[in-house]
Amino acid sequence: MNGRLMQELEELGGEIRPASLRKCDEIVIEQPGFSTVIALWGGHLESFIPAGQEDLLFQSTNPGGEGRFGRRHFGVPVCWPWFGANETHADFPAHGLARYFRWEFIEAGRFKNGDVKIVIRLASEDHPLIEEMWPFAFELRQVFRFSNKGFRVNFSAANLSDKPMLISEALHTYFNVSDNQTAEVHGLDQVSYVDKFDNGSQNLQQGAVTPCDHMDRVYTSAPEKCEILDAGLQRRLVISTEGSNSTVLWNPGAEIAKQRTDMEDDDYRRFVCVEAGNALSDAYSIPVGGIHQLKLKVKSKSLVDE
């Protein structure tokens, strides 16, 4: 890593710290208004803590599987270039490849308004195993934008191959909540969804989603904004997206959580996944030489002030 990049990171109150996570480093930034951690393994935005608040993101203490494709549950995993199981190779990892390889830290700085900027990239040509499993050349980038009010993720995928790429994807965000039994997701009323826990049945959302328990739902043609109301933490998380036609809600519930070896038994009570993405009928094709962007913006608002 070059000296200039390290200097730019230090000017932001940041540093590179060794991490036990797949022997990859982490980018850690401490500002008066927030702190944040980016895990270079998988390109996960791992943590974002506004001053005086609990973390907006959930992290399981379970270390997950030891193999190359052992999953961990935390932060904002990138599910790309497929969402869910691979349709043609049952032995390929769930939710694609991007979350299982080391990303490269390439830029640190500020936006014109002073927000902190961090850029990381993942190129297929840097990882022979990716080229074996996915026969299309690509480059992924995540541009993170941090401020006292929240964070943004601009995820872009460039097709560098000579054929179109069919893509399904998600930013699989684990939002930290005080209790999934009382948390509420607003903004999906009257939106159709596929219930993957009910054999793919089609349903229509009625009102707010609560409790946020035992659900695996893909809301297709979803709106660009929804909210998590958390009375226990006295906050409202406002989630806005661009380039995303699907909103996925996931929480395993007690029974499935106990069956998993990559999750603690009570983890499910402390998160709800609200994912920006393009899944099922919202899958799309990136043309040769094309770029697709998926954007996520999260703001925290205090219920005390409302």
C-alpha cells in the first residue's frame, strides 16, 4: 500500500489494522461525529457508529465457517453476481463471490461538503479462483461516504468481458435493532413479495412488517425508500436506494438460528436484514462494456426529536 494513500487515510483519522477476519486488514476511521470499520475481506462495511448512538449495523460474535466460503453475519455483505443459490452449480457458494475475496483499498479523501470518502475495488483478474467460477471479466467498486448523519454505499459493477452478464444481487445489510419482536419496517405496504420460507408463495404486504422474525421475503418492484422504526433504541433508520428494484427482508427466527453453526442462538433477536438489490424477476443484464450502479443511503433519526 503506497505511502500517499496511507497519509490521506491518516488525515481522515483513519488507520489500517490487522484483523483475524480471513487474515485481511480493516480500515478504521475515528471522527468526532462517528466511527466506522471496513473489512477488506469481502468488502464488508462492518460497523458505523454515530456519536452517542448504538452501531447502525449488527455483528455476530460467531466466527463462521473456516473454509474459503464460510459465511459470517455482519455489516453489509455484497451479494454478487448471483443472489441466493447458484442456479447451475449447487456446490458454488450462496450469494455469489464478491463477499469471499479480498478487496483492494484504492482511495481516501473527502467530498466537497467534507464527508469522508473511501473507495475499494475487486477485479476478477486479481483472483484466479474467481475466473474459474465466473467466466466473465469484471471490476467492482464500492464508494463509501460517511458523515455525522449516516452513510452511503455506491456499489458499481463493470462488465469487462465480451458477453452480456446476467446479474442478481443485493447489499445484504444487517441492521442492528434492540429487539426484532418490536422493530417495525415501514414503507412496503401494498407491495407484492415472494415468501421463500413458504415455498415461494406470492403475497401482498399489509401495513408495517412486524415482528421482524422468521422471514425471507423478496419484495419485487419495491419503492426506493423504507424505514426501520426501533422504539427500544429510540431511532428511525431511513433507508434509500437507487438502481434497486427489489427489497429483501430476512431474519432466520429462533428455530433456524439454533440449527446454524455460523450464528449464535440468540443473534436473530438483534438484527433485521433490509437489503437493497435486484433478485428473482428483477435480475438484469449488464451489456458488454456496461456499468451498473446500486446505491444505498442510510440515515439515523432520533425518535425523541420527533
